[in-house]
Amino acid sequence: WRNLKHINDLATKDFTDGQTHLDILKVRVLFGQWFILPPKSTLIPCIRALLKCRMLLGLRVMTTSRQLVVQQCIEDYEKWCKRVSEDYDKNFKFPKQHYLIHALDDVRLKGVLRNGTTRTGEGIHQEVK
């Protein structure tokens, strides 16, 4: 990926902005996840499903067949979130998690998601840091 940040000492991060979060997903999930998590962890397929959804929803063209793939991907991600909730007592009830359910409706109404963001105003985090 172009302009991808390299993040050192990932385990010691206590703050990340939205773009850093995406960079962590791209690098750590694809190349380093199995070194951190225990074997057969439900977090691995859950994070992989999230990354797949994010990548598919970030495409510049969204055909009907792609929408079907995205819908299946979102359903798969929701299934893994339920399993992670059971295994790790994790609560997935927060706004950005809920927005994923409506992502395809937004694509159908407004076009591809590259034209919008849920990270509006997160630039101020640099000043808060």
C-alpha cells in the first residue's frame, strides 16, 4: 500500500488515530497476527474478516456482484464478532461497529464509500495527543 506507516512497538501504543488504525490492520493482520495471538484464536478470522470488509468497501467501483460479496463478508464478520464476544467477553456495541451494518445501504444511496468518511474530525486528535 502506498503511504503505509511503519509502526514500531505496536503492543505499547496507547493512542492511535483512524489512519494509524488502518495501517495496523493492513500490516499486522496480514503478516504478523499469528505471532501475537494464540493458535485457533477467534480474533484472527474476525480481524481478517474486518480487513476484507474494509478493503472491499474501499473499492472505487461497486458493482452488484461486489455488493453481494460485501454482504456475505459483513455477515461473516458479524458471525466472528459474536464468537469473539463469547470467547473474550468483548462488547461490539459501539457506533462505528454499527455503521458497518448500513455500509451497503450507503453505497446504494450515495455511491462508493471513498466519497465519504466516518472519521470526520479525527484530525483534531493530533492536537489532543
